[in-house]
Amino acid sequence: MQRLSRPLHSASKLFRHKPRSTSSIHSIPSIPVPGPTLASESSHLDTVNHTLQNEGILHMHLAFPDDESRYIQNLLLNLHKSHAHGLPLTHSANRGWMWDIRPSADSFQSNNHQARSETTEEFPWHTDCSYEAEPPRFFALQVLQPDQCGGGTLSVLNVDQLLTLLSPFAREWLFTPNYRITVPPEFIKSQGETEIVGNLLTINPNSNATQLRFREDIVTPLCEEAAKALAELKRVLLGPAAKERILNLTPEMLPRGSIILMDNGRWLHARNEVKDPNRHLRRVRWDARKFCTQPQV
């Protein structure tokens, strides 16, 4: 297994500051995929599963055309069979496993609402499906057309590293179910299910790993202490110590045929402005797990 370790530059305000170099220790596991049949080979499945369980992130590069994303679909079905991964999730009431991430001004994929990913705007730090009682443990992004105009950089940040920057007070209150999380209208799956109340941090009972769910624009704290903890989290995310830990995966690092797989609770991700109207990624989420509620303070 190789590691993706080209020079990286930190993201902006979440993207609005001058790029700066990050440490050379910032690299992620990377494996080539020479043919589509690897999706059913046990050694390949073992490597993918082991890397996701231990590192929480994996870069792949397909050496063959796959505009229909058949490789990743077959890979997930076989991870389900051989390693007990949960099956992929539907994205909304009328959208299946695969979600196309590309700018669109008038053609929306769900509920006649434009998703944040369907715009060219920056998308600040978040985890996917933070509004779900059972968010996906993993997601993958396949690059069908990278941004060729200098935008669309994918930034990632390890949650364990982020939590070392928070005070004990903030960590304690982020574990409490004192946050209302609103479901974006494009992802409402049934009427009446428009919000949940819960915690932003939890412990995975199987791996003992700390997990975060977060998307600033849909989170409302329900008490003063929860508000202070959330404010500290947002402040730290914009601070210099967090910026030093950011991995920036530029379009040059993720050319056509690249796939990034991530543990959704152990890594935050963000995107800067998309400048190429033809940029096109495809997303799939899988292995939904209950986001456990922790006892209140």
C-alpha cells in the first residue's frame, strides 16, 4: 500500500485565508485498482476493510473507465457480504444510493430543493447526514471530472486531532443531547421528520473510537453550556492549530478515476468554491449506525 503524500496546503476560512504548507506527516493510505474484478477479490476486500477500520480514510485510483460507478457499488456489496458492512443508504425519499455532486442552477435531485453540494459555493466543515439518528459510518466520493479551473479542493480533518484542541468543558458538553439538528429540506424522507435532538460527540461501542456529527448551519444548541461548547468547536476549527492539521486534496491530487473513502465520524470534510461548471463527483454512503446518546452532565 502506498500513501498519498504530495505537498498539501491548508484550506480557506473555512477557506478564506492564504494557503500555507502543512506538515509532511500528513498523508493518507493509497492503493491502485488495476481492474474492476478486484471488487470481489478477498485480499482486496481485506485491505479496504482493514484500512477503513484503522485509518478511517483511503484513496484509490481506478486504472479503467467507470462512469457508471460499478466498481464502488460492487465493492460495497462485497464488503457487506464478507465484512458485515451495512448496505448503502438512499439519499432521500426519491433518490437512490448514488448522488451526483455537480453544479446545477435548476435541476435538483431531491424534493425540488437544491442541495449544498449542487452549488458552486464553499461547503464548510461537516460530516454527512448529521441530521440522521443513524448516520452512515462511511462514505465514498468518486471523481468523474475534476475541477480544471483551480477550485473544488476537498479538505479533510481528523476528528481525534481536532478534539485534542478542545477544552474538557467543550468535549463534555458536546457529548450531551442538547442540540437540535434540522434536516435540510432536500433530504427529508418523510413528513414530520424534520429535526432530531441529540449530542454531537459519541463513542462507537464497537471500536471505542470517538465520533463527531457536525454541520454548523443546521445545529442549534438548547442550553447555555451547549452553546458555549459549540462556539468553542467553531472557534477552534478556524484557529491556527486546526489549520496545521488540515489535509487539502487538490484536483491535481484527485484526478479522474480517483475514489476517496472516509469514516464519516472520524474525519470532517469541507470544500472550497467550485470554479469549473463541469466538475462532477459521485457520492455513496453506507453502513448506517445509531449515533448513541450519552448521559447528560
